[in-house]
Amino acid sequence: MDYAKLQARINKGYGLAAKRIGPPNTVYRATAATAAMGETVTVLSASFNAEDMTYSRPNKYGKPTWYGVFDGTLVHVGDYLVGEQGTFFVAQMQLTLPILLVQCNRTINFLRAPAASGVGALGYGGITADNEHALMSGWPASVLQGTKGEKGDAILPGDTKTPWWNILVPAYPGVVLRSSDIVTDDLDRRYTISSAELTDAGWRLTAMQAVT
């Protein structure tokens, strides 16, 4: 038996199991950087578990990754599954291995301000709403607290640390995120990307929340 036949059998087995234990989920696929869920692919039964495919433990705080049980024949990495259990994106579909998903808790946008051009005396060079342009808009993502924070330069007695966040989001072809890009979310929070790592499971970002 070759790997393709084996994978087909695994997908079929996952699909049969999901019909018994999983509710229906709608699968969405990005059609543009500004249309993260622009295409409805299919509706399928899907079940999600947090640990080792044994359904023996609940998920824990700060852990966005899940294993998925569903027929992956029509599903691609980066697709979204939306159902009773929430919104998830497919992070990895490695041969013969369980499907890895990330649970989304926020919807985010990525913005970039153009670099200043010219020399000598220039106008105001700060980032404003007028000079930002959208890189990706309306993407469900995991936005969870990071492990550190930073105090402002003044270090006043009443100051609190500026929070850091870990962000996981699918990659979209042709869009490269980088340090200093801006992230906004559906809670009107604003972040500045500190580091951007493109992995085979999508973008892994660290970002500092902007405090005004």
C-alpha cells in the first residue's frame, strides 16, 4: 500500500468517526488577503480534542492547539472550520498524522505604514490612520497573553507593564508580515509586531499592545 492510499483510508476513518461524535462544521477558505473566509468549501462533521486523541482531558489555559477528527479530503492547510465548538484554522495536515488546528478567539487586521521617502526636512513621519494600508483584513486568529511585559521609560509608581501577546494566524500567499507592522482586533485593541516567524503552520507572532 502506498502513502496516498493509506492517507485516503485514514481520512475515511476520521470521517466515519466524526459522523458519530462531531457536530457539523462549515469549512471556509480565503480568496484574498482581505477575504479570509471568502469561499464556502463544504460542510462536514468534525470533532476536536486537546491532548493525544484519547478524549481523556480538557484543554488548558493558554493552549490554542487542538487535534481534529474529520475527513480531510476536501480541506487544506489554512482553511477555517466553524461550528458549535468555535472557530478553528487548519495549521498542519502531515501525512498519516493527526490534523492540527488552532482555535481562534479574535478577528484581526494587519496594517503597514509606508516608509518615509526623500531626504532633508520632511513632514510628520508618525503612523496615522491616513497613512496605513491594509495587508490582511478580517482574519480569525489566536491572540493569547504572552509571558512578559514592559514598563514605560518613566517607570512611575502607578505604572503597569505593557502586555505582550502571542498571535497565531494562517499565512496568505504574497503577504509577508514583519516587525513594526500594526495589528488591530475586534475589541479595538492595537498591537505592534515585535517578531514575525513564518512556519509550515502559519504565522507565529509576538506583539506588544499599544497603550494610549
